[in-house]
Amino acid sequence: MGPYLLGLRLSGRRVLVVGGGRVAQRRVPALIEAGAEVSVVSPSVTPALDDLIAAGRVTWHARPYQVGDCDGAWLVQACTDDRSVNTAVAAEAEAKRI
């Protein structure tokens, strides 16, 4: 089965991206282009994401994911290379119907 694609209007909406690696680096620019207010939670980020942060286009919380990080988000993307963290992020988002 193929994926079901969605067209989301993200303008002015808070999007949480958990992870600061290559996957996040690919997704964040498209989120910004769509008008999202992007917050990244990750202990570290790639140089490309660091440039977006320095330019004030992304808010960075330089720490590991914590329960409660999904509060206030309209959309959440789990982009870490740690399956347990991605599972915890997805569980919190699901529980909060995000």
C-alpha cells in the first residue's frame, strides 16, 4: 500500500520537530516554506539547521526530548535515529491528538 498524502496549511501553526539530524534537515526547510513556526528539540543540530536557527527562522531547544514537548504543537515530527525516542514522541502526540 502506498502512503496517503495530505496537503496541510501550516501558515502560523507551531510544528515541533524532534531531532536535529539529516532527516530534520530535509524536513525543516519545507515546513518553513509552508509558513510553519518550527521548533526543534535536539541536543545537537546539523550545520544547515544551525544556519536557520542563527537566522531566527527556527527555535531550537538544545536538549533531549521530554514528555510535554508536544504541548501547543499543531503537528509533530519524530526525526531521531533512536526508535525509543520516536516511539515516545509518537505516543505523546497520539495521546494529545496531535
